[in-house]
Amino acid sequence: MARGKIQIKLIENSTNRQVTYSKRRNGLFKKANELTVLCDARVSIIMFSTTGKLHEFISPSTTTKQVIDQYQKTLGIDIWNTHYEKMQEQLKQLKEVNRNLRKEIRRRMGDCLNDLSIEDLGALEQEMESSVTLIRDRKYRVLSNQIDTSRKKVRNVEEIHKNLLHELESLKEDPYGLVDNGGDYDSLIGYQNGGPRIFALRLQPNHPSLHSGGGSDLTTYPLLD
């Protein structure tokens, strides 16, 4: 049973279109290779898919440049010169843009103002004022961020200073470390063997009096002369 003809039109489904492209590309390259082998033809095929991917076939006995050179010679055209002329035109346009930018910069620096009209001078002044405003706003934002950072550092330093002062006050109140959270201390100064001594008395909460069976902790510290 013969296969029906396929209507030649764009395949809407992207997946089917890619599958068909791959199959027919391989078939085309196969036919090109057969022409090369059977007929000693020089064949060059350059293809780009819808995604921009390059596929090419060139007969083993030649190169793409040789085929293009022979094509130019046969038709009497020069593709390379045309491409070179386009590149020269693009270079000329870029040079013109660069020249205008340099002139604009010199005008903003106060040079090349003789050929400007009153309207051009007014427009230039307005542009410079807008640029100054933009630069000032950006500078203010940078300075504001720096000020906020500095304020945070100052607050941290003040907090550290406050904690150090608190520790210093604690040391002034209890320079010998006699006060302990575990119990209450009573200290008194006594004299023993002719020298002054400090008697630190620690009363345990579970001892009702000094004369009970357990007694109390008594520690003596010599005073500095």
C-alpha cells in the first residue's frame, strides 16, 4: 500500500518539527555523500536549525572555503569584499559615535562651546544640573549608609563600656571577693599576736546560731600593712 503524500507546510508542534528536521537532515547528508562517492561531486551543505544550531556537510575532497571561492569565481562576485565593506561601514559608525561622545565630554568640561546656540547651551546646562542632582543623591545615600554603620558601632562600644563600668563598680564594692551568693558574710577586724587581721564570718542558712553543733565557717585574711 502506497504511503500518502505529506502536505508541505510548517509543522506546528515543536517536538514533531524537531524530529522531522533531524530525520530529513540525515537523509539529505546521506544523499550528498552518495553524490560525492558516485559522481565525484564537491558538495557543501550548511544548515541552521530554528534554535540556531549549525549542521554542515562537506565532501572529503574539498573544503568549505574552496567551494565558496569557486562559487564566487563562477558568478563573478566577491563575498569577502562585500563583508569587508560592511565591516568598514560599521567601523565608521562606531568612530562617529566615539567622536560625538568625546565632544560631549569636552563640552561638559567647558570646552568646544563656541559652536553651540543658546538653545543648545540651555539644554547642556539642564543636563549638567540633572547629572549633579543624580550624583548628589547617590553620594547622600552612601554617606547615610556610612553614618548608620558608624552609629551601630558607637552603640556597641557604649554597651561594652557600660558593662565594663558595671564590673568596675562591683570590684570597688567587693575588692577581696568576700561576698558570695551562697550565703551571707560578716567581716570584722581583729588583732592577734600584735597584727591586724580580717575575720570573715559566713553564716550557713541551715545553722540557727554560732553555738550549734555544726558551727560556722570562719576564714581570716591578713590585712596589708
